[in-house]
Amino acid sequence: MIRPLPGRGVTQAMVAAFPVLTAKGETGWYRISRSAADEIEAALTPPGRGLIEWTPGARLSALAAAGLADGGLVVSLLTGSAFHQPLSHWLAVAAGRAFSLNADFVTILDLVLGEALANALVHGNLGVGSDSRRDRDSFINYGHAIETRLGLPAFARRRVEISLRAEAEGGVNLAVLDEGGGFDFRRVLTCPHTPSDKSGRGLTIIRQLASRVVLAESGRRLEVTLNPEDAG
């Protein structure tokens, strides 16, 4: 069962009190059922402000806790639970409601969240590199590698945390934090990329759409600021 996280005065003790996402999907413990997916979506519907999938020692980052206490949105899920869910869409729609965003802005937010989550889940928590998609056979192997690692608890139980908060003048700040091994983000940011590249494409798209992009914690944390003019 999932309950909405509180929107104000959140403390780590309050976070610890929220229940586990316990539903078992048809393919294993780490792929949640349709009923649990409904609960995730419901937890992002007012007055809900998000959810945490509870495991021993689970905590929100200081950035997410602060944003939640300030009226933001937070989702913290294990990779196996998050992977097959349309989280970027649910979060973008929820942000549109909570922050009074127009439809064009919600569409851009959905796209940026989708790219950020793909990087965090696949390349970060599952540790599957994008350079393995050079041709048809390697692309098939890439898919197999993802499914294999989703079945391994050491990878599937890594957590991804997404937080969003309203900025001044109608902007939105989003942060995505993963538990992967990190990467040389300075090299990625300085190398030229195009949207057709197999590697680095997600960050290229995000940088083209955002007003501000910051990578930290060896690339495990991505912060993005979007402003209304970015949707123009």
C-alpha cells in the first residue's frame, strides 16, 4: 500500500513511517502490479505530494526533503519498480497541476524527465552503457542486458529519486538522483553531441531544452531548471 507523503514539515521520522510498496507483479518482486501503479499515480494527485518505496534505511535526500517541505513533489522508488512505469508523464502532469503550468510546458517537462530517468535507471542504476547500441545485434543484446540486470537484486534494488519544485516566475527545478557508479560527466559535457548520437543523446536533448543543467556526485545527481520561455 502507498500513501501520499506529507507536503509540509516533513522529517526523516515521518518518511520512515510510510509503508512499503508490496505488490508482486507477474514477473517478479521488482516489477509492480497494475494496482500498485494506480496507487503511484494516485499518490501524485492532490493532496498527494509523492511517495517513497520503503526499504530498511530508505531516506530522502536533503534536497528532496527540502523541496517537499516547500510544496514540491517527490518520488523515490527502487529501479525494478520504476523501470516499466510512465513516471515522467505522471510527474509532469502532477507538476502541471501543482505548479499551474501550461500544456506546452508540461510536454517539455515530460520529455526532459523521460531522458533524465532513462539515464538514471539504465546507465546509472543498471550500469548498462549506451555505446552497446551500435547495430541490430548489439541493440538486441542491450535490451537483454537491461532485462537481466532488472532480475538481479543488486541492481534492481538501487533507488532512483525524483524531486520537483516550483521556481520564481513560473519555472520548475527538477532533480534526479541515482545509486549507480557515476560517470565522467565533465568529458560528456565538453564533447560535441547531436540528438542522433547513440551515446550522450539524452543529456544533449536536456541541455537544448533547459535554462540550467548541473551534474554532481560523480554524475549521479542531475539538476535541471526549466523556465516558461524554454517551452516557447
